[in-house]
Amino acid sequence: MSCGKNCPSHHVQGADKNHHHQPHTPRPKVLETVLEAVGNTPLVRIDRFSQKHGIKCQLFAKCEFFSAGGSTKDRIGLRMIEEAEKAGKIKPGDTLIEPTSGNTGIGLALAGAVKGYKVIITLPMKMSNEKVNVLKALGAEIIRTPTEAAWDSPESHMSVAKRLNEQIKNSHILDQYGNLYNPLAHYDGTAEEILDSLDGNVDVVVISAGTGGTLTGISRKIKERCPNCKIVGVDPHGSILALPESLNGQISSYFVEGIGYDFIPNVCDRNAADVWIKSNDKDSFMLSRELIRTEGLLCGGSSGAVLYAAIQIAKELDESKRVVVILPDSVRNYMSKFLSPDWLIDRGFADEALINEVTQNDQWWSKLTVSSLQLSAPHTLLPSVTCGDAIKIMSNTGFGQLPVVDESGSVLGMITEGNLVAKLRSGGLVKTDPVSKALYKDFHKVDPSRTLAELSRYFDRDSFVLVVLTTRRSKSSNESDIIETVIGIATRIDLLNFITDKAPL
């Protein structure tokens, strides 16, 4: 079919020339199935948030978590299935396999449950258990893969999906990373809804990028109707989607889910954004929490990344301008993550106000750092040391727990007196076994710059905390990893001694 010059089909390599568009239709008053509740999400003014940040322009939130499955990926999950059905590529009873960070999987599993497809999702370990539980409830099978695996490594969620596709009869990968109907779902739907809601008058749209389908589809339709509208792309530090390349730095891990990648998906037109802004974990999570509290919008962590970028852009605009931010998903997926103050504090993402709110600690020592304890350098073990030797070392040094590190000094785990004794008594270990078989990993780590108030909270449930110094190690010009070097072990008695010995008279 013939399309306008802005149709995403002109960007997506290998796109079907016989593709078609769907007219946007409002949601029926009575739905035949839940699939009719995909899309048609509300646009909400967020004036209280704007006022708090000194924003004069009109700021609107496109709340994609009001879609049936709770995210903007519902749109592409349903659209890819419908188009594959029309083309005769799939039929009910077949198996759909998809590598995903979770939300596309939920969209596919939702449609699969209604339409009668088996669904297998390959999912990195980083992704939340809430997503896993939702997927299982919808009948999907989950296969977890290492978070640190590069996209093209044999262990990655993408490679595992491809192997499963080769092994399972009547299975299909609809491929959100290369499927034209990913951006077309937003070109035909999401963008039309924005234009309809604002009577075709929008000045800025801020969009985070994962596969890039949302960015590509919305940008290309908006630019057709509002050529002067600025499209802002948002990409987390550690990802490489942004332009110019100098913004990206090295590939590294980050905690915000569902955005950013270590490769450029085929559906991602990076030039669809007029400007890119890099986001960070802490601001993303804290701004999501702020929006929840000030506007009552139960958004996910990547929404905060979009808000972070919007604040920078919107502060320069006057009252006549209209700015739309796309909020991709719901807090439902992150109840045990950024919605939890403990989770934020444990990872150093909480701001001072939240820390004070949770700890309620105004003692003289509460704002001093962990480095104030002046801990002794710990005795560490290599993983090859035997359990018998480890017991002798603990006896000689008086330490009840010892870090196990590799040759570079990076932490592999801990061995503790209690854990060793329990395993030796039960026959799970013998003295000649290496300590690598007895690693204890259920412990917390803190940076020496964290406050003693934060440290004290760990001692409500833990007897010790590992103090580590984090550094970044470059493997190449565009790839790095994180090295954690042990500089001390903090215990309850260390903190107690410090408080009693250093207390002001």
C-alpha cells in the first residue's frame, strides 16, 4: 500500500510493503473481551507536579497504565498477534515465544489467554517478580536469563528465545525488536489519541525508548500533523540508544526496567527524536514516587525517567505551550522495588527526605558516614580455600564471617561460621570442599559514603554488613563492568562501640 513519507515502514528494514493501517476507534461502552480495553488511555493534566517544579507550561501525562494489561506494550502485543493472524502466520493453539523485559510479555500473554495461544517468555533476572507473577497468572511459561548477558550472547533472553523457537513445533517469535507493527501500533493509535485529546495542538512530546517502537511511531505521526512539535527521547545511562553517540558512554547496568538497550533495535529510529536526554536511576525513582504522591498517578519507574527529561525541557517554555509525557507502565510491577523505601535505601537511591522519614533518626551520629567507623581491613578468602582451612582462619582471626573474593578482589559471597557449621553437620559439605561451595549471599553491602542512620537500619535484621568500594572497570572503549572491593565488615557492636566511645560530653 502507499504510505506517507513519515510512515514507520520507511524506517524499519525489511518492512512488509503490503502492511496496512488501522483507523483509531474509541472504546466501546460494553466490551466483548478485555482486548477492547487495550489503548484509549487518558491524558491527564499534572498541574500540582508542574507547580512544584516551577513549570509554567501545560504539562499532560499520557497514562498508558490504564490499558488492560497495565502498560503501553499491550498495544503492540495485541497488534502483532492480530496482524500475524491476518497474514495466516499463526493460529490458536500455537506457541508464541518472546524475549522481553516483561511488559510486552504481559501484553502477549493477555491476548494469548483470550485468543488461545501458549506463551513462553524469556526474561532477564533483573526484571521484577511482580512481572513474573502476572505472567504466570496469565498462563505464560517463564524462562529467566542472566541480566549481564549481552544481547547477542548465547545466554541472553534473545538467544534463548531463538533456540526455543527452533526446538518447539508450531512456535513463533513475533519479534517486537523488528516487527513493523510495533511502531505502527503507536502511529495508528497512541499518537492519534494524543492529537485528538489536544485538538491537534501539541508542542513537545517526551518519550522513553526501549525497543524504540513507541518513540518511532508517535514521533512520525505527530510530525505529520504538528511539524514544529519537538520530540524528546529519553535513554538511561548505561544504554546506547541516544544520539549523538557522545551522550552514551560505556554500556553498563542500571535498575530502571523496560527502557534502554545495549544494541539498536530495528524498529528504533533514533533520529525520530529531535533531542535526547540521558536519565539516571535515582532521579527516575524519586520522581515517580513524587508523581504518585502529588497526582495520584500510580506509575512505574521509567515514568520518572520521562519526568526527569520533561522538567529540563519544560522549564524553558511559557504558559501557551503544551507538553505531553508518556508514562509507560504501572507501579503494580514494582511493589517490592522502588515503591519500597527499604529497597531504595539499600541501593542508595533514596533522597535525604525519604531517609529521614523512614529512619526518624536525629541522633548526633545519624548523618556521619560509614567511613567514620574506621573499620579494620578484612581478612578475605579465595574461592579455592577449603572449608577446613576457613574454619581455622576464623578461629585464629576471631572473625565469624569472611568475604570470598576472586583474583581481582571482587566479592563473590561470604562464608559465615553458622552457615559452615550447619552444612558440615548435615553432610552437605566436607572439610576438603572449597568455600565456593559454601557461599552465603543473603547479606547487604554498603558504600562507605552511606550514613550511619542507613547502616543502623540493616542491623534490625542483619548481624553484619559488608562495606565495599565500587569502581568501574573498562573492558573496551564502549563496555565496562562494576568491581566491588571489600574495605570492611560492619557489625552491630562496631556501631554500638562508636556511639558510646565518640558520644559528645
